[in-house]
Amino acid sequence: MKGKDLMIANLACCTPEHTVQQAAEMMVRHDCGEIAIVETVENLKPIGVITDRDIAWRVVATGKSPTQTSVHDAMLSHL
């Protein structure tokens, strides 16, 4: 089996500048609980992840607005 056989086409990802709400909407659309964070949409270099738990703990539970909070402020530490 080759690496390309294991790769996922159309991987759900966003940039640190996306809002937490946009990341959550992607999770719903892709039926997943984790989204890869990439440096830019042009180069797709992975720099971290954001999970539904990150959103619940770092945004919702602390009273921050998902529409005003960037993914950068809620994502799991950089890779």
C-alpha cells in the first residue's frame, strides 16, 4: 500500500484567521469533531488542529463569541 492510497481527498481544513463558528460549521458539514488548521489555503501546510472540545472548553465555556473568536485563539497548540 502506498501513502497516496491512505490520503483523504478534500480534507476539511481552515486557517487561523477563520472564526470558530466557521470551523464548527465545517465540522457539521464533514461530520467530524476535528479540523486541521493550515498555514494558508494556498500551501496547506498543517500547523495545528481545532476540535469540538476546544470550541466547547476554550470558547463557549469561557463566554467568548464563536463569531468573534478566531481559530488561532482556540486551536490546539501548533504542531
